[in-house]
Amino acid sequence: MDTLRKMDRILLFCLFFLACIGMATLYAAVHAGDLSVWYKQGIYWLVGGIAFLVMCFVPLRLIGLMAWPVYLIALLALALTPFIGDVHMGARRWLDLGVVNLQSSELMKWALLLVLAYWFSMREASSIKDLSVALLCTIIPAGLIVIQPDLGTTLVLLLAAMAVIMVAGFPWKWFVGLLAVSPFAGYMLWQNMHDYQKGRVLSFLNPESDPLGKGYHVIQSSIAIGSGGLFGKGYLQGSQSRLHFLPEQHTDFIFAVLAEEGGLIATVVLFLLYATLISRILIIALRAHTRFAGLLSIGIASIFFLYVFVNIGMVSGMLPVVGVPLPFISYGGSALLSMLLALGLVMRVAIESHGQVSWQRPGSPLI
């Protein structure tokens, strides 16, 4: 009962309303087609909700000790995916575990945050060796995810890892060298991208150049978002989604469904929920009683922010099209389960830090 009493009510509020909006929007996206998708998402929410509650009772010290084993398991799953993974839409990203298809890159994002937070909780982050180990732990899985291919997840993983590394306490001048080589890294990335990935970048710059091909996704989603107006066309009345003009309308492009049917009002409500959720996680990070808890929470907040920023930017035509889900709204078992587990970790941080000394104060424990 004491654990339940210490739960952060603002986090629970955001999660509850995001779940309601997510299930309602998903139903609108699939009601004229395959409703089994909606039922499956309901099951994923049930399983994920149980996992969220279980995570709220797991001590952070135990989670820290599990960081390296979880990272190695995720790395093994990534290494096996190119050989035994299932192929969907030309990409080999999923492992068939019988009960569920596991997207190994989803597991790795959170496992990497765990191991980076644990690594920097045991040291003061002041040597090249500390930074080199962190970069090596990041680059290896990033390379394995790129070859699946999954450019969107790779970018989210790299940026989230950099957020944790920067907050860990390294001198800012160390990152100048990384910024200096970024153009070269970008060039190498472009040279090794698949043709369809290059096409997405080029179509982002000028989608009208191929309106029925590479630019189709952005054009149709832009039409859906723009046609929603202030109040939207009404629930289940979206023409773009009901007539299936929107591609991947139940996964990556589900935001366009919400914007078309709910208009600017629904969009603003969703933005406010995300802003409240992410800012609350950052507040919990600042109040965390250990360095491990603080760094972990900051990493989780950065991933949620990147998911929202990249997905909505992609759907609205401000960013190239990449496969990044909209948190708690897009359909997907692996993504939803991993996000709920991550939010459970943040809730555990809030519970253990209740009434404790912040990790930013002198003398606070590392883990």
C-alpha cells in the first residue's frame, strides 16, 4: 500500500488519457478494415499494464545489477535478427518467439539506457576510458540496427545515448570533436543507406516530384492533417483514413488520423499530454535520490521526446519518413510493452525518491 501511495499521480493521469486516446484513434484507423488489430492492441495494453505495475515494485538496485545481463541479451537478439528474424515490408527486424514477435531494436534502446546509466552511476565520468566504453556500447548495437535496416530507430538510439552521456558530467569541449566528425559520419551514412531510404530523404525535400511513389505518404498525411481544420471532421468521419488513402494509418501515420478527425483541438490536447508526461519525467529525474535513477529517467524522457518529435515531424512533412511509432498511440506490441516498462521504471524512481535527498546534492549515493 505504501508503494501505491507514493506513485506519481501526474504520470498515471497522462498514461490513462494517452491509453484512451490511443485506443480510440486506433479504432478510427481500422474500423473499416481489420478489427483484429484493435483487439490485439487491447491485449498488449493489458499485458503492458501488468508489466508496468510489476516494475513499480522492483527495487532500482536490482534493476541496476540486471543492466549488463539485459544489455547482452538485447545485443544477442540483435545479432540473431539478420539470420533468423522475420521479414516484414522488406525489413528483417522481428524475432518470432511464438507468443509474440519481438522487435529486437526496441529492447536494445531501453537496455542501452540501463547500461549507460549504470556505467556512469559507478564513476564520475571524467576519463577518456569511461567515454570510450559508453561509445562502444552505443556504436555496436547502432550498427546492427542499421543493417536490418531501421534508420529511424538507429537515430533515436544514438541521440538518446548522447543525451545520457552529456548529462553524465563530461566536459562540453569533449563533444566538440564528435561534432567535428559528424559531417563525415553523415556522408558515410548516406553512402551506406538503401535506395529506398535515400528516396525518402529526397522525397522529403520535394514530395511532389513523385506524388504516387516516394512522396505519396507525406502528401496524403498532409492532406489529412490540413483537412481536419480546427474541430476536425468528426469521430469515424475521416475520409483519408476511412477510404484508406493514408498508408500505415494504424502505425507510423496514425497521428494524421487523429488530426483529421479531431482537428487542431485534439492535436493540442495530445501535445499537452506529451509535454506534461515528458516534463514530469524530467522533474522526477531531478528529484531522484541516486545518480543511476536520475540518468535513467533523463534517458527515458529523451526517447519519448524523440519519438514524438520525429513521428509528428515525419507525418507533417517536416522530417524524412522513418519508421518511428507515436508513443502509446501507434499500433505495436513490442513498442508499447517496452514503453510501459520504461514508464514503470520512472514510476519506481518516483516511489523510491519520495522524501529522499536529490542525487544532484553533494554526498548523494551513486546507486
